[in-house]
Amino acid sequence: MMQQLSDAELAGQPAAYWSGVAYESLIAFTRARFAEHGFTQPQFWLLRNLSNNDLLPDGGGLTVLELQQAMSSYRRAEDDLDAEAKTLLERGWLTRDGEGRLWITEAGEEARVDIARHAPAIRAQIHEGIDDADYVTTLRVLRRMIRNTGGPT
């Protein structure tokens, strides 16, 4: 359990450290919840990025390289999209054409919808005890710190 700190003590804490701890904790928690349901977060991203009902509204297939580029802002270095795609191919959730493009199948679309049903419960656990105003304020502060240090917002 974390020690309770006063406002003065908190003001002296390094934001970079705590934002890093939060990032790692949130990713680990989310991935553990996905694993409980028999899939990985990168598998969900693959399905989302290949679904014409989600992130690929115009339909079509994508290569693993194109998917890596599409997910470059949120995938982790250890995420092996080729291995994850192979698992989805084995499950029948994806197919691969002769040009190496991956396509979501009807079973894959059904799985994407089923997986997405778990997102609200995961979010609710993460946000328990945090009102929306505090959450929005926190994001505004983080975005301002990013802007102040020349990062993308």
C-alpha cells in the first residue's frame, strides 16, 4: 500500500517517475484482465485495426508492417505482432492473402465485439474512486507538462 503524502510532499514528487509507474501499472493490469479472458491486448488491437467496423472503416487488408506502423504510438517494444497474428490465424480470426495482407474473418469480427464488451469493466476497475472531474484535471495537467517539455499532445 502506498504511503499517504501531504500536498506539500506530493508537490515535491517527480512527475516523470509517477507517470512511469502509472503507465507500467495500468498496462500490466489491463493485460492481465485481457489474459483472464483468453486473449492479449495486441491481439485485440490487430482485430480492431483490421475491422471495417472499427479502426479500418474502408475495409481492406494490411500487412504486419503496416499494422506495426498503424500501432506505433501505443504498442510496446516487446509486442510481437507477427506472432500475435499467427495465433489469430490459427484461431480462424484472421486470414492472410497471397500478398501477405491480413484480413479479419467473420469469427474475428465476432471475437472483436466480444472482447470489446470487457473494456467498460476494465475501465471501471481502473477508475474506481476517481470522479470524472479529477480524471480530466489529471489528463489536462499531464498534457500541459508534455507541452511544456516540447512533447506531442
